[in-house]
Amino acid sequence: MKLPAEREAVAAACRRLAAEGLVIQTAGNISVRTGDAVVITPSGGVFEELDAEQMTILDLAGNVIDGRHGPSSEVALHLGVYERLAHAGAVVHTHAPVATALSCVVDEVPPVHYSMLALGGAIPVADYATFGTGELARNVVAELERAPATLMRSHGATTYGNDLDGAVEQMRLLEWACTVYWRARMIGEPAVMTQAQAEDVVKVYTERNYGRLSEA
Ligand code: 13P
């Protein structure tokens, strides 16, 4: 079996996203790029049950080079990200419930909390197209060339990262941000961060090297 560690990492990420309620049944797909190979979830795989040997391995042209199952129907989306974004090492697509609800309604999710700056600020919504099509892949990749995370009209969400952990954490953060925005909108009109506020946050993050444990 080729790339056992990468296969196991993708399977573990699938089970985690299912356990956290971001994916039900087969509603998502994950891939990791390593060199000129891509480990991707099989089409129709139930996330909570996926294991390493069910993964499919592709080359960057989409040819199956290892695996017993056909790859995700969203191969074009995943390979499109790797083709256009050289730094992308992993892609996560889900139908996370709040992100998906917002994808049916809004044209973007504005930055109402400073944590959303890690998602690029405002979260765009890629135009609708049928799942598994080249058109959907093009619509999503076009948004991801501008922002590290996007909703997909009446469908779900896609994130990417330098590595699998990064892409998964972006998806978890995206669902959290969508939940905050939804709840805030239920209460009233949320304040959208200004450019100056955003710049101040980036400055403090950088000065503090925020996000790492430091010595006392
Ligand atoms: P696959 O099971 O083919 O990956 O499809 C799931 C999905 O979410 C399509 O957008």
C-alpha cells in the first residue's frame, strides 16, 4: 500500500470531522498532496467509518495510481487547487451545517470577529454549479485564489492549508465563524470590522507571535 502515513492521516481527519458534526454520511472529501501524488477520499465514503486502505491515490493529472475505490467526485476541485496554489498541501470540503445554511442565503460572510482574519477576512461564496463538475471546480478555485476559505452556493464550504492540519483547522474555524455570524444576525445587526481594526489585530498578532506557548 503506497503512502500509508498520509492515508491514515486523511482517514483520521475524516473521522474527526464526522465526530465533530462537520460532516454527516458521505457529505465531504479531503485530499493531501505529497510530491506529485495526491491521497484523496473515495467517492461515497462514509466519513465516520473511513480507514487508510479505502483512500485513493492519484497523480496530479487525476490518474489513479493506487487504491481499490474510485476517487471523490470532486477530484477536479482538489486538483484545481493544487494546480493554481503552489503552497496548498491539503484541501477539505464539507457540508458543515452552519456554513452550508449561510451558503444558501448570503453573498459573503463579513468579518465580524478578529479570528476571521485567519480566514482572509470576509468569506466569499462561490457561484453554484452541480457537484462534481468542472464548472464547480472553476468557481471554487477562483474564490480560493483570492481567499483561503470559501462557501459554495447552496452546497457547503472548502478550505485549504499548507498541510492537512492547517486545512482541517481552517474548516473548523470557518464553521465557528459562520455560527458566530448567524447567531449575531439573529440578535441584531453585527458590527463589521474596519480596515484599521484589522490592521491593528495583525500588528498585535505579529508582535506577540500569538498562537504559540511562550516561556514565562
Ligand atoms: P464524494 O463522496 O464523491 O466525495 O462527494 C461528496 C460531496 O460532498 C460532493 O460535493
